[in-house]
Amino acid sequence: MKRGFLNVAKGWLSCLLVLFSLVFADTARASDGIETAGEILQLVLPAGAAGLALSRHDHEGLEQLAESGALTLAVTYGLKYTIPAKRPNGGDHSFPSGHTSVSFASAEFIRERYGWNYGIPAYVIASFVGYSRVESNQHHTRDVLAGAVIGIGSSYLFTTPYKAWNIRPAVTSSGYGISLNRSL
């Protein structure tokens, strides 16, 4: 188990090194580097989530990732084309941020399915993607926050833990409480 965690940590560290090299390669155009890093990382997160599931032969997890991704994209683009919001740079279809919603859907999938050891680095990367969208004048902060909520909510609905204990809030018509279960 520790060896697997170390391999994952090395993978995330490699991603972060690439990110920092992109950001700081040309200090005169640091904003462009941040935007480029965000563009790349918004693809790395779902690919990393799928790779993590494949490495564990977790076909159920792949299905859950696909379902949460489909809902994330449907809600995000449904809102983008119904809410007339201008981007800070003057473009259209600002609300919500698609890059951010996909990133946070992937991060929440990783956290919920495989735990916080994998989830924390994923959330750090998703947060950077959101930051990059605001920093590069592609989105307002509200767009990024809405994208994060959509992504997290979509994955929360579809993702179950992978062979682990799970504590979740439980709400029924007759009350509320906490549910504890274990996936085998």
C-alpha cells in the first residue's frame, strides 16, 4: 500500500514540476504560463482519474467517472448557453467555468473513490485550474465557484468509495443523520 502511495505521490509531483516549469519559464509572460498550465491540468485531472481507476482494474469507478463527467458537462454547458454572461475579456458564455467544473468533478471523484491521500493533490490541482481561469481573464470568480460546485456535486451524486469505509450525511423524509457503510 505504501509503495502504491509513493508511486502516486511521484506522479503528482511530476505534474506539479511540469506546472511550475510552464508558469515560470518566461517570467515576462507569467500570465500566459498560468493559463497554459491550467489548460493542461484541466485535461490531466480526468486522465489521471481514469488512469487511477484503470490501474486498479476498477471498471465500476470508470463508469462512475463517466456518469459524473456527463452530468457535469450537461449542466455546465446547459447553463453557459442559457445564461448570457460576458467574460472579463469581453467574450461570451462565461458562466459557469467548464475547465473548473471538469477539474473539480475529477478531483471529487478521486477523493470520494480513493480517499484523501489521492484527493488532496487532486483538489490542489483543481483549485489551480480555477485560479488560472480568473488570472487569465477568462472567467469571473463567480464562474469558477459555480463550476466547482457543479463538478463536486456531480461526482458526489455518482461516486462510491472503492473498497473502503464511508461516512456520509443521510437525509430522508422522516429525518436526518449519518450513514456508515463499507464497500467490498
